[in-house]
Amino acid sequence: MKKRVTIQDLAKELGTTPSTVSRALRNHAAISKSMKKRVIELAKKRNYQVNAMASGLRVGKSKTIGVIVPRINRDFFSNVIAGVEDISFESGYTVVICQTHDRFEKEKQYINTLIGSGVGGILVSVSLETTTFEHFDEVNRLGIPLIFFDRVSTNSSINKIQNNDKVGAYKAVCHLIDNGYKKIAHFSGPEHLNVYKDRKDGYLEALEKNGIAINDAFIVHHDLKIEDGRKDMQRLMESKNPPDAIFSSSDYSALGALLYLKENGFSVPNDVGVVGYSNEKFTALTSPGLTSVDQHGSEIGQYAAKVFLEEINNKGKKVPRTIILDPNLIIRNSSNRKLDK
């Protein structure tokens, strides 16, 4: 059976983007006459047929929502997707999920693909590599509802659904201080992303308000993977001035730290306390259980879908909203010295 030619196939052959091809086929004013001519000629040559789903679509008018996440295998993002689906399904929308693996180029490609597919809206949490947001300009120009969640743009005219990451971090570090820890290190992610900047700010504020001097050597930036946590925990514990606790911006690097400590004879929480962020499912299964900050993933997904539907019901009238949820600290034995008394 001969494969159906898609907009993506035409775009690849023309050396352009699916969104450009889509707009050329719709005689969009922003596309040059020469490009329109090239697109139409190639579409005829390749016997391009608009598929059944797309035949009735105008960009931003379909009953499909594109959700772009860094990694599907993180509980937080899977919970967000579940929350989006809970609301969208009730309103007759289906969800298309795109995973960037924290790569900027994949994120850009998915934006173009979703535009070319005529999605009704796009919900996105940006990749670790994302430092600019120009690739979302076309989404806005076409009037497609765009909602950022968790890792968001700093643009004030964009819809955003976030946790109060600074408050979550502040709660976590104050909990460690209340349990007698004074030399608290911090594993942080790339500071160009709002979530990691805010978590670091919360860490610093908790130390300052409790009269604990800030030690720059205790602040470590890495990609927040298990192996990063293990490696940097080893480096810190082998230094002349090791910490007595770790607050990590990710449960995964916190898990790496916990594994190193256990494998090398350190008692957790007696010698070193460990706190992570995100409340991944494994945090309740480690030994000891890992204290973590819960981010309300399902609620964030539900809010993102509701904001999308509000914008659709407003018939394209954009009223940017920022919704901020307060995260909860889930206390387990990895940090709670009081449990051992």
C-alpha cells in the first residue's frame, strides 16, 4: 500500500517547515507568492491529499491539544498529562503527546509539526536546553492558544501554570534546619529555567532567615540525573568540609546522593539528611523513604486544560493568566531525625 504524503513530507522536500507548507496551502498572506507556487506545484506532483481529520481544520480550530513535555517517564509530567486528559476528554478534545528528551531542537520540531497538524492548542513545559522562546512566536501569530506549565517563558503576556517553587524549596530547607542540619548543600539545575532559579532562591532565603552562612562550595549545578547526584555527593563528602544535608532540585539526583551515602557507610538521616523535589513514586519506596516536595502535577494539568478551554470559549480573545500553586513538603525518614528519637 502506497504511503500517504503528509505536510511533513512536503516540507522536508522543500527545505521549509510544516507550518509554512500548511499556510501556503491555505493561501496565507504571510507566505510569498513564490513559496505558495512551489508548495502547490509539489503538492500536485506528489498527489498530496488533505487527510480526513485535517480537511475540516483551520489552524487552531481542531479538537486536538498538543502537549509537549521534557520526559514522559517522570511522574510529575505523566500526572500533568493525566490532568490535561481528564478535562479535555470531557470537552471532546483528544491529546497528542510529544516528548523532547530535554532537547531544544526536538522542541522546535514538535512546535512546527503541531502547527502543521492544525492542533487546537499547545501546552508545553520547555526543555533543559531552551534558552530562547522565538520558536513560539508563530504559535501566537496564528492565534493558537499557548499555555506554559512548570518550566515557563518569562513573557508576561503568556498563559502560565506553575508551582511556587521558591516556597517549596524554602519549606524543604527550613525542615532540614529544624532537624538540626546546618551545612546544607544544594543540587541545582540550569538557572536559565525558572524552576531551578526559584528553587535556588528559596534555598538561599531559608539559610539567610535562619542565620546560616551561605557556602558557595555547597551549591552544585548539574543535569539532575541519578549519576550526577552520586558523583557530586561523593565529591562533597570527600572534601575537607563535607555537608550534613542535601537539598536537591530533583528526586533523581537526590536518589543518586542517597545511593552513594548508603553504599559508603553513611547513616541517613543521622549523618546526612537528603531532600528531593517532585515526589516521584520511588521516593516512598527507597530505604529510608525520601523526603520530597510534591508539585501537584494532576492539578497543574487540569488548570492548563481549563485555561485552554477558557481561551477557546473567548473566541480567541487572549487574556493571559498566571496560576501559581503552593507545593507540599512530604516528610519521610531521609531527613527527619526526630523519627529516630
